[in-house]
Amino acid sequence: MTRTTIVSAVILLVLAALAGACEKSDDVIVQEQFREAANACPKGCENPPPGCVIKGNIGGTGLKFFILPDDPRWSAAIVDLAKGERWFCNEREAQDNGFQPVPDSN
């Protein structure tokens, strides 16, 4: 082996080791997705990015409301894009677009 071949092999090994050391943990990835989602849909999204799970619905009377994932009605709610309904990443985005918290069913 020539000196150049050995140096090249060492460089490749170092780069491979550094690449492995720089892999992101699941926690770091989730934190990054959360930060990206913090203001990812300022006008509401038709196709929500990961972490944007607030549903903005428009009722039959035209009332705009948003539903959080912990609401029991969330899974049944459909986001109808043709009606102007959208997905949001946080409550502030929904409120800035005229959506209010869904009224309690009690």
C-alpha cells in the first residue's frame, strides 16, 4: 500500500466515525419537529407537517372553531378544505385565522 492509500483510508474511517457520532437521537428529532411546527402553518395548512394536529373546522352557521387532539370529538372531525377548513400547529395560528376554541359539549 502506498502512503496516499493509507491516508485516504484513514480519512474515510475518521469521516465514517464522525458521521456516526453526529446522528441525531429520537429526542433531538422530536424537539426539532416541535420547533419547526411551532409556526409552520401561519395561514393554516391543507397538508399539515408533522406535529400540526389542530383541526380548524367551520360549523353550519359559519362559526370557525378549532379542535385539539385531546378532545373526544377530534377523531370524528374532518378537515374539509373546500369549506376553508385547515390544519394548525398551535392555538395561536388558529386564533390568528379567526378560529376559536370549540365550545364545551356540557
